[in-house]
Amino acid sequence: MSRICELTGKGRQVGHNVSHANNKTKRTFLPNLQNVTLLSDALGKGFKMRVSTHGLRTVEHNGGLDNWLLKAGDDQLSASARKLKKEVAKKLAEKAA
């Protein structure tokens, strides 16, 4: 399983451990990923995703999964999140019509 947030696209970063003697060794910084179930108000069901804690905060800040997906660009979303975004947009368009 890759260590990438399904919503924000946040992945690992590479850097150095720096000792007191200023020796540098490579290391990776991993995002804080959590397995969560996010509820969609438009579709009326939950979806299991692997999301960073930063991603969870942004979803809550934007008023839920549906609002966040509609505002997000397709380039940062995973394939499953893009599919979910299309379903939500379709459902909201049906309700509006």
C-alpha cells in the first residue's frame, strides 16, 4: 500500500538526519495517514479511505466530504476519489433538476 493521501495527494518527503558533527544521512518523512470512513451527505453512505490528518482537517473545514470534493482539482485526487467526485456531482445535479 503506497503512503499517499487519497484526498490531498500528500506523500513522503526526503531529507537528512543531521548529527551534532553535521554528518548527514538520508531519511524519509512520512505523512500521518489514518484509515477513516468519510460520510457523503449526497450519496447517503460512507467511504473508507486512507487520508492524512491534514486532509481530514481540510475536509472538516470545508463542511464535509461532498463540499471538499467539489472544490478540489482532479489532479491531486486518487482514482477512487475522482470516481466519488463524479458520483456526488451527478447526484447533486439530479437533485437540482
